[in-house]
Amino acid sequence: MEKIEGLEESGDTSGRRLREDARACLDAAITAVDPGRLVRNVLEQHPETVPEADPVHIVAVGKAAAAMARVACEIFGLRVRGGVVIAPTDTEMRDLGNLRTFRGGHPVPTEGSERGARAVAQLVGQLGAGDFLLCLISGGGSALMTLPPSGVSLSDVRKTTETLLRAGATIDELNCVRKHLDLLKGGLMARIAAPARVLALVLSDVLGDHPDVIASGPLSPDPTTFSDALAIVERRQVRERIPTSALGYLESGTNGAVPETPGPDAPFFADVEVRIVGNNRMAADAAVREAERRGYQTRLLTTTLSGEANEVGRMLAAQGLEIKDGRGSITPPACLIAAGETTVDVRGTGRGGRNQELVLGGALVLHGQGPLLMASMGTDGIDGASHAAGAFADQTTIARAEALGLDAQAALTANDTTPFFEALNDLIVTGPTGTNVMDIQVVLIPE
């Protein structure tokens, strides 16, 4: 547990207790979506999902890829003929049997992302009707597995991704463009794998758990088109900043010179089953149970939280203050839980992420209005361009910052929230959690 600067010196035991309770709720959420346990539950409790006689090939992609693949290897043992795992650079890759491992980049692809994607394409392209392919997909897969089409370089895809991220594109928008600049995304991996039977176990990191959006839907029919991708480029006003080759490829698809990604009528999807095994609802429900166990009246606000992070934080703080002032639907001690994924329109070059911006926006509303605490973190343990998962804030945050000469509004303008919270010792640092179901927020209002 972090040292709470400024609270211990003042003897504010209630403030420390709120942070302990908030952290316990966040930890419970992470535990509930442990990817290895979720995979084991499906494969052991529903053995009919995997044919007994067929050899098993494994492709695991995403932030939880190694943990999911490790359990599959334990369960199937010598039946595993081979496979590919693509995970982030800091992932522990031990105990993965005869699976080939690659380390890719996120949120921007790297050479490892492309090497891993080529290995996946080679593996699934050799499968026949008697083969069984188990795909284990989790958040981050869009960047971690990247196979650009001919004429579009990895550098071009990187630049396109960075440009859209800085423009505040939503994950749905970003992945729509990614699907149309790739040879595996948007259902194309399913086409290559045919006629093998395919089962995909998916840990969702997107609002609504849409399989075609998670990891850009390599095994799912694509409801989007090249025209949709171009429209996003125009809507986000980044056309002049997109590499010429990437823009030209999208335009070629729109003109019919490049085949469209496959839709639901494609026959090879008949041999593909996609099953969601974990999502942010599981995480949020676990946080609710932990808060109730600790004596709070608790309300789950939403599992589809979205919008500009700073503004969302202000809204959550205002809802907490309504309860504090006796104008809410529940009474203190109370807890509000939310989950989802906000966005940031990046204007500066600082260090930080959407969770820290959300909390700092809330801190400006809470200034002098407490006692009340809010916390937000990415369930993967990584918040944007930061080593932290998220941050805490309460009614003392702004005052403590001002005492150190820190300007909260300037930190938001520069997207430089990590140094701000680091100086206050208010960062939530977990390291990579091995899972990823978007973000979770906790607001605690004491009695």
C-alpha cells in the first residue's frame, strides 16, 4: 500500500481508510478477471468445446495472451501440436511448451508485432479440415498482432495509429481503421484458417463486448467498410497527417480495387465459434461486492462509461457530492462504481493517461468539498504514457498540490498528470496485471 503523503502527518486515519477501501475494491475487480482462471473454467467445465481426437493448435494474442495460453497448455498437454503467442514486451513467457513466442508493442505496433503476425498467418494457413485451432484473444491484440498489406509499411501503420490516438479516436474508430490496414484483422484470419475448426475465447476490453472490435476482430465478421475507415479519418480531421500509402490503401478499398473485409455471409465463419469469457461487468460486480462487504451502500453506475476523461471525472465527483449532501439515491457510507473507457484529446507532450486525467478533473470539483475519495485505474495496470495504473484524489488533492507549487489545470492542458500525482504520492502503481477489461472507477463517500 502506498504511503499517503499529507494524510499520515495530519493523523487523518479516515482518509487512509478510504484509500485502503478503494484499493481493495480495485484489487477485487482485477482478481475477478484473472485470464487463466477464466480460460480454465471454460475448458474444464465445458470439455465438449474441444474435439477429443483432433490435434490442438494455439494462437494467443493480447495483454493476457501468455496467461491464457499457459493454462491451455496445462490442460491439453501433448495434444498441443504448436502455436504462437504474441504478448507485450514485459510479459513473462515461461511454461508455454512448444509455442513460439513474440513480444509486440502497444498501443503502437513494433517489429515484434509484425513478426508475430507473420508467424500466425503461416501457422493458420497450413491448417486443414482435421485440425482444431484454439484462439485466446485479449485487449491490446490490435497493436500486438499487426500484418500490414503490400505497399503499406509498419512505419505507416505506426504513424496512422499515433495520429488517431492523439486525435482522441475511440477504440471502435481506431480499430475500424486498423482492420482496413491489415491482413489478419476484420475476419481475415478466419478466412486463412479455413477449413479448420476454430474456437476463440475472448477477454473483452471494449464497450459492449463486440467481438468484431476486440483485437480488431480477426475471427469475426466485419460490419465496417473501407468507406467507414475513411470517414473516421475525415471526422477526426487527420487526413493531412496520415501517411500517403495508408491513405491510398483505404481509398483503393473504397473504390473496390482492394477486396472488402468479410461480412457475416462469408461461409467460413460457420466453423468459427467466438465466446466472451470475461469482461468489465465481471470486474465491476466484484468491486461492488467488496465495497458492500466493507459496509458501503453501493451503486453500479455503468459498465459503458465513455467521454472525455477530464469531464467524466468532474461528473463522477459531482455525483459523489450529491450523495454527501443528502441529495442522492443512496446515503453514506456510500460507494459508486463505474467501468468503461474514456478518451483524451491529446494536446500536450507530458506523461499521463486517461485514468489520471479523469481523477484530476474530479479533484478540481472536490477541492475543499469532502470528505470524499475517488480512484480510477486501468485494469491492465498501465495508464497511457505512464508507469502507473491510475490515481487517487480527494478534497485535499488541489490544496496539497498548490502547497508544492503544482498547477492542476496546467497539468491537464499539457497532458502531464503523472508528475503531478507522483509528487503527491497519489499514483496507483500495480505493474502489469496480466488482464485487460478497460478501466474501473470507485467513488467513496464516508458517513
